[in-house]
Amino acid sequence: MISLRARRARAALLRLRRRLGFERNPLRRGVDRRQRAVGIGAVAVFAAVAAPACACAASIAYAAGIRAERAEAAGHHRVTARVAGIEKQDDGEQRYTYARLAWNAPDGREHSAVIAAGRTARLGAALRIWVDARGEMSRRPQDRTDTVAGAVFAGAGAAGGAALPPLAVYLLVRRRCDRDREEMWDAAWARLDRPHIG
């Protein structure tokens, strides 16, 4: 005995098959078969183009990310900064807290910067920050996670770009087929409305 889940899966497959036009239906018109053929062709073109485009874009983005990782790792260092001063500002609606950080660059020079801070900021507190080759505070250098994420986004973008031309062609053909179907319906209704003599 076939289980309920198996029957539902079979019914879903049959619906999909019918929707895609793979069943032998004597009521299916030439315009329907034409639209189905263009749709299948669009899917085939997308399948043939998307995989190489995705792989190529992801590979290029990954290689660029590896180069950026190496360049930024060579020019960035992590140092310990100390909170040298705290300033609070009140604009009437909100209170803002700023902390002045002071640190020594790898070459020994002293640097400082003002950053937004939370209410728990305390004088003398230590904070690990990234600095560039000049000793100025900078963002975290690119790491492998950033590289992989960039490659994934590039591949997804390439796949999306590869989908646009076949999708546009299919939508144009479908629009034309819808117009043809409407004309066929109008002609059929006109024939039904004609009075039959004899």
C-alpha cells in the first residue's frame, strides 16, 4: 500500500509535469507547445552558461581575495591602545561618549585617535586595535572568511547575470504567446456568437 507521503509526492510530480507540458494532452495547442519549447531551451541555456560563468567569476574573485589578504597582512599590525581620555557630549536629546585612544606604532611613534565609545568606557582601559603600515588606526585586514564570502557573492552574481538573457527571451515569447492565445479565444467566441442558419 502506497503511503500518504508517497501519494502526495507523486501528485506533486504529476502537477509539475503537467505544468511544464510534458504530458500528452490533446487540448494543448501549438502556441502552448511553442512556449514550452522556448522555456525548456531557456533552462538548458542557463544550465550550460551559468556553471562556467559562476566558476570563472568565483575563481577570479578568490584569487583577488588571496592577493588582498597577503597585501593587507603585510601592512597591518595589531597593537594595544589605552583610553587616554573620555569626553561626553549632550545635544539635548541624546548623550554621546567619545574615547581618545593612544598607542605606539610598531616603529615606536606615538599615535592617537578619537572613537565613539560606550558608557562603560574607562580611563586606562586596554583595547586591541589594527593599525596600518604608518601606524594609523585602520579596519581589520581581509581574512580567508572575507575572501570566501567575496568569491561566493561573485559566483552568485555571475549565475544571476547568466539567467537574465534566457529569462528575458522566455518572458518576451510568453507575452507573445499570451497575445496569440487571447486572439484565439476571441476568434473562438466570435464563432460561437455567430447565428447558425439551417
